[in-house]
Amino acid sequence: MYQRTTSPTEPTPTAGRRRFTRKALIAASALGVVTALLAPVRAGAAPAPAAPTAATPLAANGQLSVCGRQLCNASGQAVALNGMSTHGTQWYAQCVTDGSLNALATDWRADVLRVSTYVQEGGYETDPAGFTARAQKFIDAAHARGMYAVIDWHMLTPGDPNANLARAKTFFTAMAKKYKDHPGVLYEIANEPSGVSWSAIKSYSEQIIPVIRAQDPDAVVLVGTRAWSSFGVSEGSNESEVVNNPVRASNIMYTFHFYASSHREAYLSALDRASDKLPVFVTEFGTQNYAGEGANDFTMSQRYLDLMKRKKISWTNWNYSDDHRSGAVFKTGTCNGSNWTGTGVLKEAGVWIRERIRQ
């Protein structure tokens, strides 16, 4: 949840309906796989998957929106997406291949892939065009397999998202231009703000959301909350600061992150209370401690998952890589090979979370 460095204005109803129609057509093409999958992400990647017999998550649900406190599909029914987050793509691009995404979509049966573009730590700021293209490549690959994609602006240090405001405007302009007619994206505009007031985060959000809406008025935007997206709990506050002073925008959700071994009753209670008053999406969690390390606490983790299932809260787990930490789902070295399917390539956390997604 915290530092995880590693070595290696609203649209008119008519305009909204026109864009929705185009998006719905694209969603329909995601039944099975699109007719022309992307070129392999790397040489030797697995072949494209065969068309499944049932609709993919994207084809079944189409354009998402926020209705009340829920994430809803094109028919207005509440849905909960379950899936995985990549690790930083500056370090673990080799774990996001045709083969690994085939496994995530068909073996794991995931609904969503969160694509994490770090801003610092050797990420976006070093090569804006390159990292934008890389994120788009992975998002397109997720769409080709009928999964949604969360576009994660993974700001972490510095903790004030306003420090990267200009970069964020550039990044989200490019992303919203590309995906303005596609139903399969959600925009996560600030991963884990920390050491900064909610009013500063709100100000940032109210500057970035119009940038996205200028291009893509329909997509859901995910807003990071104070204290590493804990609704302020990690810095001695709570969700009331958001409830009493919400971001002035529609079709948004607020993010919550937790790591079950470290984040106990106070965090679980905050998620429960907040989701009674606000639309919430858990874009990151782990079964370990806040660094994604150490022993797994599956008992506490299951309490969170039970709450999220009961309240139809969407989630993505950290992380779909072979990092040496216990929070990475693949055994170290897996991303250098070609076998991604089944439990033999998975760490303990990977086996557990795969089974929960498949359920």
C-alpha cells in the first residue's frame, strides 16, 4: 500500500446517447475475442485464445456508470468487477504478455485489469510518450480479451498529486482521446495520496476530471482518498471528510486500499461505513502487510472479500507479477517463461486470489 519500490462540463443527454451507441458496438465486438488481436506483446507469446462460449465481462455489461452508490452496467444493474493489478510497468512489463492475459481472462476468469503506470521511480516522468504507449498496449490487450481496464496513474512519492498535475493532464488527455469511444475503461486519477489534505486532493481531482470529460464524458473516474487511499484512516481521519466535502463531479467513485495483515478492524469498519454513503472501488489490496510482504492473513482477507461481495464493491488485487515479495502472485522467474496456467506457477497468495476470482 505504501512504498513498493523494487530493484529489478457534463455532456447533454443527446450527446451522451450518441457516444454510448458507439461504445455499445465496440462492447459487442468483445464477445469472445476481437477479430484482430494485438500482435504478441513479446516474441514467443502464446497464441490468441479461442472464443469462449459465454459473453465476456465487457460484452455482457457494456458501458459502466455510477448509479447511486453502485457501479452499474449498461442495463442499470449493479455489478462488481474482480481482477488483478499489474505491478509497475517500468519493472514488470514482461509479466503482461498475450499468454499471461489469456490466463487471466480464461483460466482466472477475471473481469478487469488495472494497468499501473508509475509516475516516478523510473516510470512516466522518464519517458512520457513511451509509458503512455506501453499502458495503451496493455489496455488494448485487456480489451481484446473482453476485460475492462483501470487506467492507474500510480502517483506514490511525492504524496501530493498536485506535484504531478501537469503530467497528469498530459497523460489523461492522451488516454481519454484514445478511449473516448470505448466502454472498457475506468480512469484512476491518483493512486495513493499521502501527507496531504483532502481539500488538496479534491482540488486536484476537480482539475483532472474536466480534462477527461472534455474527451470522454461517459467513463467512470476513480478518485484517490487521503492517507494512501484509506479514507484518511492511516493519518488519523475517516471517511467523513469526503462525505461532507465530496468532489464536484458526477459518475465518480472513491478508492480504498487495504493490506489485510496490517489493516485490521478500523480499516474494515471504515470501508463498511464509507460504502454506505459513497460509491467505492477497491483498486488495490493484498493479503499481506502494507508493503506487500510477509505472511498472508487469509482469514482477515476473507472478511474484506465477504463485505465487498455483500455490498457489490469492485476490486483488483496487487499484483500480477513475479516480484520476490509474497504479494506477487507468480513464483519468481515465471515471467521469463511461457507457462501461466493453473496453480503450479503461483505463490500461496496467487492460488488463493485466483480461486476467489474464479468464484
